[in-house]
Amino acid sequence: MIPDASRFIQPTLTGPTIELRPLEQAHQKALVDAAADGELWNMKVTVVPGPETVGQYIAAALAGQQAGTVMPFVIVKRETGQIVGSTRFWKIDRANRKLEIGHSWLSAAVQRSGVNTEAKYLLLTHAFESMNAVRVQFTTDELNEKSRAAILRIGAKQEGIVRHERIMPDGRKRNSVRFSIIDSEWPEIKTLLQQKMKAR
């Protein structure tokens, strides 16, 4: 039975320079425009929506939201209102108080600008302090060195490699690297992220 979606109200998460706003069907064009900066839909190590796939991308996210297992966000620069990427909570398991942060991507212009750090800070704060999570995990392609390094930089610990974890759009059998942060580690990681945000 699908849970009552009203029990899982998705908030807007606001930081110093960005907001994470709930993803909507109306965001199709803005998401494609954001992904066009770097033609991110051509990447082989992650799935980013393009002109032909954005409709299904949003529909799948909203179906998960309706089921209570996904909270999808667009990443918005507060100063301009421009959408510069997307991220989400998914695999939300309320009984075991765990979830995954994933489907994260940013326009080329804001990569390495501090936006990723701020987004992860907002997501992790909400997960541990509002959703009362005991575990937040991250999964990325074994071949995606940039993503692996970024996850380690925020303080997550690598747990291992899951072989043939999924099949990519081009048919490649992907090995995935799994990382996690647990609740006892969050206070130290929170301080680390706050310092990174102040330093930028």
C-alpha cells in the first residue's frame, strides 16, 4: 500500500547561498538548461537529464516522492534564482532510519565553487537532525574519480565496492562504490563542513 504522501512533507532547505527546493514538473526546461552547461547528459559515469529524458527523469522522481521513498530537489542560487543542478534523498527507509543521498549533479560553472559542500551540509543536517537518521549512504560509479573524491572530502567513509550494482544506459555493467556517514560521526562532520563553508 502506498503511504499517505501528506505524512512526508518535503521542505525547502535554505543555506547562505543556495536553496534546495522540491523538484516539480515545471522545472523541466530549467534542468535541461542547467545540464547544458557542460552537456552533462553525455557523461558515461552518471545519469543526468537531457532534452529527451528530462520528462521521465522528473516523473520517476515524483513517483518515488509519492511513495514516500524519495525527496527530490533542485539546487537554486539564492542571489539569481537560477537552477544549477539537482539532488535527492532516496532509498528512504523510515523503519531503519536510513537513506541515501544521490542523483546529484551540478552545472559545470558551479562545480568546485562550494555549492556541493553547502548542498551536502543542508541535506545531512536535515537527515540527521530532522529525520533522525542513523545512517546516510552515498553510491557512485567505480570509474567516477571526481565523485569519489568529493564524497571523501565531506567526511564519508568508504565501505566497499558493489559489483555489477546497476546497468548504465549504454549497457555497461557498473561496479559501484558505497560510502556512509553514521549518526555518531555527524557532529564532527558538521563542524568540518561549517569550516569549509566559512573558508570559501
